[in-house]
Amino acid sequence: MEGLLIALLVGGIAGWLAGLILKGYSQGILLNIIIGLIGGVIGGWLFGLLGLGGAGGGLIGSIVVATIGAIILLLIVGAIRKSA
């Protein structure tokens, strides 16, 4: 149960930070959590490919990785929306 709460917290913070970094991509709290959770998966996969799977570690490292993944996700979604 504690792991789920931490994942939701990290996802919410990462989605919110990604929205702040990419102005115009702000979402509500629920979408921030979803974007952050998906961003965590993308960021974890990307960092694993780069050999940085254990980089950072801890809560702050998880937030950084999830935020980078969320930024990538929002950029991809934005590019798809513009092309459609």
C-alpha cells in the first residue's frame, strides 16, 4: 500500500513539474498523476538503455527520472496533435 502511495505521489509531482517546464501543457491532478506514472515507465526504460538504471536512486531520483519521461511523453503527444 505504501508503494502505491509513493508511486502516486511521484507521478503527481513529475506530471506537475513536466507541465511547468513545458508551458502550455498543464493538466489537472489526475492527469498529472497519469502522465507522471507513464513518464516514470518511459524514463526508467530510457535510463536503462543508457546504462543509468541505478542513477540518482531514492525519491528525488525517481522524481527526476519520471519528470524526464513525462516531458518526453508530453512532447510526443504535442507533436502528434500538431500533425493531426
